[in-house]
Amino acid sequence: MGYTNVKRYQLGLPVWRTLGNTVETNLEGFRYVFMNDKTAVFVDVRSQEEFKAGTVPGAVNVRRGLHKDQGTRVIVFGKNAEEARTAAEQIARAPYYNSSYFAGTFEELKRAGLW
């Protein structure tokens, strides 16, 4: 059985994010934000070709950049969780402190029937 490296910060999520860290969002969290938070920005970090072939409605491709308030909720997704996490870490330091990444694949999002 493998182990996942989990970090925990005693002072809570706001301080964790202020320090430039990101967090993971599961499918239920993604669904909640997608359905209820019309100010959230969904960032697709897949290639331009994959993005053009289809993405989450309203999503932006990371290559086009983010031009929102730094406190805007940002959820990053990609081909897999590692790709999304890496991009979310960069975005969190860029400094979109309210960022997270979807811990799954774009294909999982499509199969979830959110759109």
C-alpha cells in the first residue's frame, strides 16, 4: 500500500493559501462550485488543441492568462491531477491565493454530467 504525502498547516486554510500554497478539490467540490459560484474561474491546463476540442463551459485556457481579482476562486483541471496540481501551485504564487486543483482527470469531469 502506497502513502500520499499530505501537508497540514496548523493556522488554517486562509494562512496556508496566503503563503502561496494550493489545495485539492474533489468532484463534489467541483460540482458545488460549478453549479453555485458564478464568479469562479475554471482553468484548463491541457494543450490548446485539447482545449479547443472541448472543455468545461466558461473555462479559460491557462495560456491566455488570468485577468481577475486575485481573490477570485480558481479551480484548475487538466489531463490528470499532477498536471493540474503543478499549474495550481504556480497560480497560487502568481498570486491567486484562492486557487485549488481538481484531483482527477478532464474525462472524469465530462463523465460527471455537469454540463
